[in-house]
Amino acid sequence: MYMIRVNIAEARADLARYLARVERGETVLLCRRNVPIAEIRPLPSTPVRERPIGIDRGMKVPASFFEPLPEPVLRAFQGDAGEP
């Protein structure tokens, strides 16, 4: 990908713009008085995988876990627990 050369003062003045370009895959060559001193480049992306339910290896989630909540519990979540 194309590499952008930027002096420190220019990078400091518009850092957000250069970071946006890095996010798109470009590499920014950071210079001091036109002498390269560092590169800012995107990190390799890590594959996103779906997290399993529960962490314990022997844990079982009962089917009732996915059933709708009872009406009194739903009302309590909505701030209407009812007067005692």
C-alpha cells in the first residue's frame, strides 16, 4: 500500500486524519526534518469468532434460560414492580 511521509508538526496538527488513513490500511512514515524516524501502520486484524455461552467446560445452559421472562419480572425491569 502507499506510504505517506509526514513531518511531526504536521502529524500533530492533524493526527486524526492520518490515523483514519492508517485504519484504511495505509502506512504513515513519521519524519523529523524530513528524516524518517518511525512508521505508523495498521495492526493485523484478529479473526472474530463467536464466544461460547459459559466458560466452565462442564456448564450446561438449560433450555428454560431462553424462554421469555414472567410478566412480573418484565414489569420490574420496566420500573413497574407494583405497589405492595
